[in-house]
Amino acid sequence: MARSVGIELTPAHARILSLEQAGKTTSILQFYEAPILPGETPWEERATTAIKEACTVTKVSKTRIVAALDSGDA
């Protein structure tokens, strides 16, 4: 059973999706969406706070992190 976690970052939200794959079957284990709150601090700091909140709530493993970018944005 392979498990994977995806993090999507938008201007307004940080989303975490945890999947488990067994053979040809993929199951969603958990999904969480944390808002990136408006404020005076830079967006990057507010986004970091939202990602940390999402990781804490979902209790996902942060031992191996790999970044992926949309090829249109690269």
C-alpha cells in the first residue's frame, strides 16, 4: 500500500489530500483546506501558517517532501 500526500497552494487556500494506493484502487484517506487569511504580513508568511495548520490537523508525515510545479508555471 503506497501512500502519498499532495499540497495545493492557491492565493486563498492551502489544501492537503492524502491518498492510499493498493493495486489499481486509490482511496482518499483525508482532505483538509486551510484558508490563507488576509492581513498586513506578506502572503508567503500567511501561506506558511496555513500549510502548518493543515499539516498539524491532518497529522501527515513531513519526513520526505518533493515539490512539483505546473509546467505552464515553470
